[in-house]
Amino acid sequence: MRNPSAKIARAFQGHIVVIAHHFYSSPDVVVRSELFPGNTAFVTFQSASHTPGFHRQGFGDSFFSKRGIPAIHFVPSDNLWYQSEDVVEAVMLAREALRPYSRVITYGASMGGYAALNFARLLDATESIAISPQFSINPKYVPFETRYTAAQNSIRAYVFDKVAALKTSDVRSYVLFDPRNRLDNEHAQLINNVGGNLVGLGYSSHPITSVLPTESLKQFLLNGVNDSIDKAVPDLVGSYRVSRKQSSAYWLFLAKQNPNASLSKRIRLVQTALSFDQQNADAHLLLANLVIRENPHLSLIHCQRSIEGKSDFWPGYLTLAKCHLALKQFDKAEIATEELERIAPNRVETARMRAMIETAKKRGTKV
């Protein structure tokens, strides 16, 4: 097996500094590698994050490293869906480094899942595993996508946005997603139209790893390496169906996705979620909103639990303001609203909250 790092070092001589396991670096992306002897190699793409940057490990880095599975990891500087000329250049270099391997599998989740599909053909990959991916975030192709407006507004140009090209490739792609998630399902159907194989895991949320146990996903990857991904899929689906009822996120998702259910049923679902994870901030927040009219004191307790140690959790402060308002604690409602404005400036919810407080103060009643 020839030394791919040496080849890449020659390609970039005088352009960048190449260090062990770190063969490409630019302001947009860092690429790290551990290429052991073997037949199968992975190329992973890190997902979006509230704290993006090069301090992050590659997606699944420690999993692959501990098991001696060859892997190249792409870590972007920002949440811009890998739309950069530097990323394309790095992908082409990675393709050369992977020539000795008979199987190349791209892998990622959400933004990383999109990249796993998007660059699979350019990498000459044989397979792709995409967890809760997007077909694109370009409004031209996915006008229904409303979750990633910050990225859509920041991307200067869609340099390489070609998931649709899978239709004319030999890459076998596997999309692990939640068909109950409306937006993820719309993306999945578009990917299916260009040849993607859909693996639906109902009520698993976004990304599915919110509910899918880490051990189940690891075993799926190992089975895929040792045998085939096709054979590994049924075991993954079976494992998920057994384990999901032990997941706090699963019960919370059921509560969120059943708005027409009775209030008592939704409360029971959230309480079940909290029985598996007392620290689930989203569950505390949903419960606070469900009981705010009937029991504002209990609502306040759960709201406060939702923001413990989460000073930037703006939905928690919005509900906190509502709780204080329901209790006619106008001064405290105003303080919570000020904190909301500090965390998330210029949100329309803040202006509405201020108007509600002023109206309530004039009436001297709760709203």
C-alpha cells in the first residue's frame, strides 16, 4: 500500500504544511486522516454545530481510530454546507489517497449527511451512509426548507451542490431518517428519486441519533464493514424498534407530534420522557407550556429546570416570561423578556411578549 499522505504532501508542497494525520488545511476546512491497511475506508463529514470550528473532532473519529478502520475526516470552519472551492480541492486529494481501498464509504449526519451524499461520486465512493440528510438547502431546489435560513443567507455561491448526480452514479446510498419528520421526509423522497435507499426509523426525530442508541449505530457500521450494509440494515431497524421506548427523546417526540391528542395524554407522554432523562430541557419546556394555564406555579418550576445551566436557551426565557405573566409577576416577566432580548436580539416573539406585558399591566389581570 502506497503512502497517501506522502502523495498529498507532494501535491501541496509549498502550499500548506502537512502534519501527521492532518493533510489539508484552509480557512474553510481541515481534513484529518488515519489510513490503516485494509479494504474498506470511510470518509466522514462533521455536522453543523452551535459552536462550529476546527476544535471539533472528525465525525466518528474515535470509533474508527480505536478499531483500526481507515478514515478521512472533514471538519468545516462554519455551518455552510461545505460550499467552498477549498472543500472540492480537498475532496479530490482525498480521492487520490483512497485509491488503494476497494470500498470507500462516505458517512455523516444532517449537514454531514448531505456532504456524504454530495461528494460520494467525486470521491469514487462505493457506498454512502447519510443520517437525516438534506437533498440541498438551496431554496431553488428545496423551497420548503425553513430550518437553515442563516446558512442560506450566508452561502455566497453553491459551488458543488450535486446530490442529484447520484442518479447517474454507481454509488449505493443509504438514507437513515425519520419519515414522521415532515421536512426530513421531503428531503428523503427527493434523494430516493435519484437512487437513494431509504431506511425509515419512525419517531426518531432529527437527527435520528437523538433516539437511536449509539451502540446500535456502531454495530450497524461494524456489520456494514465486515459484511454488507444491505445485510446490516434489518438488524439496525430491529434494534431501533426494541430500544426506542427507552429513549427520552422518543417519548418527547410523540408528545410534540400529537398536538390533537388530549392535554392529559400529552402531559403523560412528556412525563414519561422525563422519567428516562430528568435533565431533558426540551421536555421540561414542553411540560411548562402544557400546564401554564391550569397550573402556572408548576409551569414555572419546569421552565426554570429547562434553563438550568443553559444561559442561551432563548425558548426557555420566552416561556419564563409567560409564566411570570400568568402569575401577575410583571417585573419578573419584564426581566425575563430583557434576558430573551439579550440572548436572541430582535426576535418577533420578544416584541409580542412586551406588548402582552403592557396589556396585562393595564388590565391588572393575567393573560
